[in-house]
Amino acid sequence: MAVVSAKKMLLKATEGKYAVGAFNVTNIVQMKAVIEAAQGKRAPLILQTSVAPVRFLGVKVLVAAYRALAEAASVPICLHLDHCTDVTLCKAAADAGYTNIMIDASKEEFEANVRVTKAVTDYCHALGDVTVEGELGTVCGVEDQIKVTEDEAALCDPGKAEEFVRRSGIDLFAPAIGTAHGVYKTKNPKLRFDLLQEVFKVLNGAEPTVPLVIHGGTGLQDDVVRRLVACGGCKFNVSTELKHTLIDATYGYISTHRDEYNPGRLDDAVSKATIQMVERWIDVLGCAGKAG
Ligand SMILES: [Zn+2]
């Protein structure tokens, strides 16, 4: 079906009160497995990469693999660049064929965040159907090359959300509401559902216009995820769990097949574990059967 951009897909999710999984992949085996899971569930899908795989494999390789797989797939699929702080790299990814770009200037002061984000938005919109995600407030934890300590983490100011979205021109908005990157230190992290609701009301109260993104999906309890979806989160970023699944499946396979030298079977083990993990997320997010 399809190479598509994120905004339309996510406005539909906002209206339908479900969320789309945005899964961070680091290689092509994972990319293929995530797509297989989405196809099996008839779910729309956002594939993401952080900056590290872009630097390792190069945008052209990632875009070529995405296009070949997405064009042959039976569900709509976006390719999103996650948490990029480098404006030049954001532009290069958009030029190469990423359908959606996250410029992360959330560590900057408000005015600088608006200015840097707008530069990327203007560039991507001029290319056509490339949409942009921006963040206000900072998400605690480590994602790729970006580290935010608990002291630095700041929640989104809902009073500034409308101004940030309007002046930066972004298509998708990631408000920091207390979720974290990496592994949660507690089973019940302190999340600000009220803040998400308030932001939703400000931006989408009259009609859905700016889809809201939840970062730090890994480790959240299913009921918490469902509550965040009910409060208006429609794009859920899952990264750490994919990394753990890849490493654990690899380690598990090699430990039990120490004398076998068949990389294809190892890929198969990683692929199966990834498919299972992604299928579970799709069920929790409520996007199964929504590809149509
Ligand atoms: Zn994130």
C-alpha cells in the first residue's frame, strides 16, 4: 500500500480513539519483522530510527529498505526520524525520503526551540508531504545520543503548547508528561494524565488538528497505556523494548545453539521474538484492524 506520512494516519487515530505504534528499529531484520507484525494485525505502522542507525547504515540504505518493504506491504507505513537534534541531518533525512522528522530542540529555551523547530518544519513542508514532530518539555532518560537527567527533565507547560505548535508549524506534538526513555525505575512512574488531557483540550478540543505523541512506551503497564490513549495520545514510541528483544533473542538462541553457525536461523529467532512483541503492543494500542 504504502509509503505515507504520519499526520493523516494519526488524525484518524485521534478521531478513532486508538494509537499507532512507532517502533524504533536498528537494522533491516527488525524492520521486516515489525512490518510483518503490523500486516498480520492489519494495523497502520510507524517505523522509526534514531540517529545512530542513520549514521551507521546511512539514510539512503534505510530509506531504500523502507520503500521496498512498505510498497509491497498491505498496510500504510511511515518512516520517522526520532529525536534528531541536528538540523542538517533532519534535512538530509527528509531529502532522502523519510516521511516524518522529529527535530528535538526541547533542551533549548522556548524561543530557541520554536526557532530551530520552525526551520525544520519550513524545510520539510516545502518538500511536500513530509511532516514534523516537535517536543516541549524534556523526557527523562537516555535515547540514543541524548541524555536527560531527572534534574533536567521538565514537564510541558500546557499554557505554551498552542503557541509552540502555532509558531513552529509542527504537525505532531510531543508534550513531556512524565514518561521516560530507557527502563522505568519504578512500576508506577508518576505520569501527568491531567496535563495530557489539558494539552489535548487546547489543541484538539474543537476538532483533531495536532496528533499527540507519547515517548517512553517501554515498561508502561497496559492499563496505563490505555489510559494515555484515552487522554489523547495517538502515537506511542517504543524503542528500549525492541533493543532488549533483539539482544535477548540473540543471546538466547546462541546460548542454546552454540555449535551452529547459521545466521539465517539466528535472524529467524530475532524476527519471531520481535513479531510477538510488536503484536502485543498493537493489541494494547487498539490499532489492530485499523489499516483500511
Ligand atoms: Zn523519545
